[in-house]
Amino acid sequence: MAKSGASKKTSGTRAATKSPVPTRSPLAPARFPSMGPVAGVRLAGRAVGLKKHKGVKDLMVAEMAPGTTVAGVLTRSKCPSAPVDWCRAILPRGKARVLVVNSGNANAFTGNAGDLQVAQTAGEAAHLFGCRARDVFIASTGVIGEPRAPDYIASKIGGMKKSLAVKSWKNAAEAIMTTDTFPKGATRKVKIGKAEVTLSGFAKGSGMIAPDMATMLGFVFTDAKIPAPVLQRLVRTAADESFNAITVDSDTSTSDTVLLFATGQAKGQPRITSSADKVLANFKAALKDIFVDLAQQIVRDGEGAQKFVTINVRGAESKKAARIVGLAIANSPLVKTAIAGEDPNWGRVVMAVGKAGEKADRDKLSIGFGETQITRNGQLVHGYDEAPVAAYMKGDEITVDVDLGIGRGRGTVWTCDLTHGYITINADYRS
Amino acid sequence: MAKSGASKKTSGTRAATKSPVPTRSPLAPARFPSMGPVAGVRLAGRAVGLKKHKGVKDLMVAEMAPGTTVAGVLTRSKCPSAPVDWCRAILPRGKARVLVVNSGNANAFTGNAGDLQVAQTAGEAAHLFGCRARDVFIASTGVIGEPRAPDYIASKIGGMKKSLAVKSWKNAAEAIMTTDTFPKGATRKVKIGKAEVTLSGFAKGSGMIAPDMATMLGFVFTDAKIPAPVLQRLVRTAADESFNAITVDSDTSTSDTVLLFATGQAKGQPRITSSADKVLANFKAALKDIFVDLAQQIVRDGEGAQKFVTINVRGAESKKAARIVGLAIANSPLVKTAIAGEDPNWGRVVMAVGKAGEKADRDKLSIGFGETQITRNGQLVHGYDEAPVAAYMKGDEITVDVDLGIGRGRGTVWTCDLTHGYITINADYRS
């Protein structure tokens, strides 16, 4: 680890002072995964003029077969976008036929004009695909507070319909990008009973949320046949340990949306009536896995990120307490800048644990970076040698282990470092 | 405002990309105030070798006359430093004779060795000044987790005693600095009845907290005669609207300490028995004023700060809600980087209001920057022209006004922008 990191940097330079805005995140996966069809799903991604730069894809449409169920989680922001309001209203029905997602404009803080745009988009899609407006899910990401003509997106759906195809996953993933430096996709195959089902999805996000870019979106499609109430339980559980366990900058979007669509087209699948059904075990694992994969890709594309950071907390009073402590560490600008500076500054971890507000005991706190235990029971490990840890910090995958030593709660949070790149991107984004 | 800002920067450059670490904050006051004696207080600030650089002041001792009362507020961190534990234990007695503050070492996360050091320091000071150990208040700021010899500070107090003087305020303020770029002092004279009393104090802090530097310390001395329980009420109220209303980076120190000492040496002052006594009105105002002055100086010395930011929130459900919304805006990395980039990015303010979790209604939200109203009732003001606001953003004092439009709660929070300088300072501090 230390070597692979060191090899990328000339000695004496630091991640924090490297060229700040790479065209592709250094933490990106090598390539977009090869994604096959999900029975009952066709997609298209195209450029329709919502983004400033001509020819850059900015509209995604997905058509799902009749009978598709849907579940999802939406931002807890008290100032949500018009599309989020719309999805929240129609989600309890659990039925979906069309998904329309645009980038380039968030349709947030656009008042009545924003609601009108959503209504026109849903209405036009319903007309074109022969379904009801409330079967049409909508998400938008981009600049806040700049209303577009209410029929702008609606007028583009007809043209998109012609190019729908079962393999257009990469196009779709690209069409929802904002400041993302790479498209994010993931796919899994898994059995429910004897039936093989596919899960494929894509996501966007680069600040945990950056309101101008209206943050994190994730869409996963499966051909499994799962009733909406069961699907909703599965989504909540999986999202809690994936999308809800990442942070880039602690900011929460007006537009965060994660949706899971199940077309029910897989052949020979046993009937599912409960989320506790043991036949779902593999599916649940695969769903969590694909959510974690997409969530981690978002962190790997964190604005300005040079290092991918895993924070494991154990010994907390409860699972919830472990998450809160983990997020306090992950969101601390001082911890994040220390990691950017390749400084094994465990004192800042102590600080972050202290400020989290959860039960902690200074004299029971143990901290490790990578393979090295640094403190145990509130004091430096006898004979602690910083040299190997300093070498470890030069790598681009950093793990911080914290044991609060007071209970059995544990949890993991993923984040990235805070670099000059983040400042450059966000001090200059809109203008 | 726009002009004075613009004149400092060549057009096209941005605060965020300016030389990142100034030797003195561009927001610093012109000079340390002229501070006269406070009857019953003598101080000294000297270099005793705790800091790396030889000859840099790092120990401060203040002696207060017998009869001095004390009140204070301490960090809420669950991993407080040994001196904070000590102050918390002795503060309820309300009596003080000596204050010993060192920089260069936080004495935090130092286990039993840290407690031992505190005990030796208090014991030695008690011996030298003829008081009890529990009359000795102690604060430490600097690197975390590096225990010093337990008698190191104790062994220096005797030498300091000889140089105590009634006018050594600037020396004292300098001796408690860490990454501060200027010493922070403030003084006021005010009447209680017919007696003129003085309030003089100093503070340090440059990250709202930076654990390595162990954050924010503030000490104010007065010759008023005020019983400790009354003093404690006054401190809580004043701290809430000053030190608790500032943030640089949302991080909370292991060591935050604010103490107010009242020597009771002023002549002819009426007896005070209640914090509600009307004769205290001017004193209360002056106390809040001096706390706000010191707190704002800390923000003006915020790590990497190029702009001083005032966030006024009104129309909130309650005073507490207004504070929470104000802090959510002030702590948002996206709002702070937008201000660094001189971008009137009100969309990020919407995001921050939304994530605060307090009651808000998108369609009632009004936002203004400086003199310009940008949104009213959830939509852009008709004919909004960004040009004058963009010019305003080039100044180094930025005011953001938010009206939630749902209640009567209001509050003000002060912060600074988030610049490349913050990253540079914090990615490189310890090593």
C-alpha cells in the first residue's frame, strides 16, 4: 500500500498540493462494468441541451415493463426539489413504468414553475408510454434556482423513446453526471430459489452533496418479482449500510434519490411475500453489495479526492452510536486535511470522537491506522513508531480503526480526504 | 464594500487562489488594544521551551487578589483534556487565585501522566502564591497526546512570578497563541452604580477548534465584585451569544475554556446578589460586547480566512432553531467555498437551510447577500441582477441574511470562508 502510493508522488510532495482537479479521479475504477440486459428494462441517454456544453449527455429515460414495482429513499432535506416532492407523493403506490432523469438543472427552489415542469414531464411520458402520470418517476440534478421552460424536458421524451435499448447502461450513467469524473455502474447476478435474477444500476454524485450539482442519485433495476412493500424494506436496509454510510463533505442535497425497480420478468422465481423469506438471502446480500459498490464509487469520485478512507468504529454503546462517531470522524475537516497531508494525526481522531456527542471514555479509546495500533486504552502504545504509519499514509486507501471500548456497537463509514481540489472545484463551480 | 475589496485583488483573481498562508490574517485588527490595569490582577507571559521555536512565548501566569470569584464554560467534548477535567472539578467553588496557561502542548489524551502534570502545576502554584491548589485554574493548548515531564510547567512558575506586572496583557495574549497570526485582546470600562469597573481579556483560537492546537481559550478579568453564582449566569448568557455563535470548521476542541475572574477590587460598587439586578445592565452589555469582540477576533484569525462572514437568521420557529440553521449555513463547506470564490451562490444557502433539520418551508424562504434581496418567498426576486452582488462578494466582510418566514426566532452566527489556506495549514501542521 505504502509503496503503490509513494510511487505516484515524487518524494516531498503531498497529495494536498498536487494538481488539484484531475479530469478523472485517481481513485476511479479501471473501467465501466460490462452490463447485460435486465429483462423488462430499456434505457436511453442523450444530449438535449440542458448542460452548457453542447453534445454532453444530460437526459436519461428508462422504460420498465408493466407490473414493475418500485421502492426508494429520498433526501431528508427540508427544502427538497420539485422532483423529490413528486417521487415522495407517488412512491407509496409502489408501481412504476418510466424513469426520467436530467442533469444540468436541479429544478430545486423553482416554486410553482418547478412543480409545473414535473407535471408536464410526467404527463407527456404517460402519454407516450401508455401509463399513468403517477407511474413516472422523475429526478433532476444540476444548478439550483433556475427554472426552465416547463415543457422543455417533456418535449424531448418523444425523441428519446426511439433510442431506448436494453444495453444502454453506460449512456444512461453518463447522462446523469454533473461534476462526476467517471460514470458509475454496477451489476450482479444472483439466485432466488432456482431462478437467476440480475441487478444492474448506476449512480451519480461527487460531493456527498453539492446543491449546485444536486448531489447523489442512484437507480437499480432488477428482473426479480418482489412486491413493493417487501422491496421498500430491502431498500431501506441496504441504503442504510451503503448510501447512508458515505460522506464527502457533510452537506445534504435538496435532491438525493435512490430508487429500486423490480420488473418481475425473471422466469421461474418463487413467490415472495415477506422480506424475512430465507429464499431472499442471496438477493439481499447482492442488493447491499451493489449499493455499497455504487456508494463507494461516489466517494471515489469525491470532489478533489486523492484518498479513499474507510472508518471502522467498534466498541460503541450501540450501532447507531458507532455510525454517529464514524460520521463525526469522516466529516471532520481536520481529520480529512490530515489524511490529505499524509499525516497520521490520530489526535484529530480523538477530537472527532469527543465532539460526536456519543458516550466515550478517553481512557478506553483505542485507535489504529492501517495495520498499526497507535493508542490503546487512552494512551500511546508503548514504543509506538510513527515511521511505518507515515509510509502507510502515502497510499491511496486509508483505513482508520477506532475502538471506543465501552460496548458492542459497530459500524463502517466511507469518505475521502479534503484537498485543495475540493476548494478549487467548489470555489469556482457556478460562475 | 465592493470597491475596497476589489482594490485589493487584480480582476479575475480569487481569494481562494491567493497566497494561502499569510503571516498575519488580512482580517486582523490594526493593533492590539491599549489595555490598562484591572485592580487585583498581575500577569506575565514568557518563553519556557514548550514550543519548538526557541524564544517564542508559551507560558502565561496570572495572579488574582484574594477574594476573586470565577465562572466559566468548558468544552462539551467527551474526550476533554486533563486541564479541562481539573477546571470542571474546581469551578463550582467559584474561587480563584491563579491562572496558568501554556501553549505548545495540549495535555490531552495523556492519561494519568496528564492528570499528574495538572496536580503538580496546581500544587506548585499554590505553594508559591500562598493559596490552595483548587484556587489554581489551568488551561493547555498545543499538540495532543504527547505527555511532558509532569513537573515541567510547575518548575517554571517560580521564574514567572518575578515578572508579574499589571500591564503585561499583550505578553499574556501572545503566550497562549498557537497557529494564531495575531494576539487577541479587548477591554471595556463600564459603571456598576457609581463605581467604574474595568473588563479586560484575551483569547486564542484559529480553527474553531483544531485539536492539535487545542482550540479556543478566552480569559476575561474584571475588578467588579460579583458573587460566583451570579458571575456564572452572566458568563453562560454572554458566551451563548458570542463564543458559542462562532465557527471556523465545526470541529470541537478537547480543551475549549472560557473563564471570567472578578477580583472585587473596584471601589464603591453596590452589592450584587442577583443576575437580574438592574444595576448590572451596563456590565452585562459590556461583558457580551467584550466576549463578542474576542470571539470575532478568533473568526478573523480563522485558518486561511480571507473573508469575515456574518449570518443573520430570522423568521425561525425559535431562537434555538435560528442558531442551528445559522450554524448549518456557517459550517457548510459548500457555502464557505462559494464565499471564498466570491460567488453569490445562494443555492448553497438553500441546501444548508434544508439540511439543518429545523422547520423550514421552501416557498417561504427569503435570502439576501449584503444589501441585495435575492430570493423572496421561495423564488428569485423578479429582475434579480447578479452583477452588484458579485461585486459585493469581492469585499472582505460578507453578510448573509436568511428569513425562514415561519416564526419569530432570530440569531446571528459568525464564520469565515474556507480557502486553500485552510487546507495548507491543516494538511501540514503537525509534521
